[in-house]
Amino acid sequence: MMEGSVTVREARAHLADHINRAEEGAPTVITRNGRPVAAVVPIADFDALEEAADILLAREAEAVLAEGGQTVTMAELLADLFDERAEDTA
């Protein structure tokens, strides 16, 4: 098991401790059957990750548009997303 990681059972039993660690800047990786499945991270790290993902997606979209790529409406995008989810659960 990697340093700073706990099992799901341990995380449940000591959630407040892991939240306190995150507030102090230390992430905790949560494992199930020896595999990392989640993390409790400082909110600043989470916010930075979301911002980086938004920037990356915006750059990718700009590149597609610059190459004359196809555009879609928000309704079309949402319909495609829901169709994909329905296929994944089927």
C-alpha cells in the first residue's frame, strides 16, 4: 500500500482525520482491494485540477474550431452524453 493511503474501511472509520489531513495539505488515497479508487485532497488541489481540466478542454475546442471542425448545439451535446450513459448502463 502506498504512503498516505488507506482502505475504504479505514477511511470510513477515520474520515474526520483524513479531512483534517487534507486541510493541512496532505492528500489521502483510498483503496479497495489494493487498488486506488478515490482520494481526499485539499480543496485548493481539487480547484486547481478542475481549472486545469477546463483550460485543457477549452484549448482542445479552440483547436477543433481552428481546423474547421464541426460544431454542435448544447442540446445535441447533452443528447449524446445521455445516449452514452444509457449505453454504458445497458
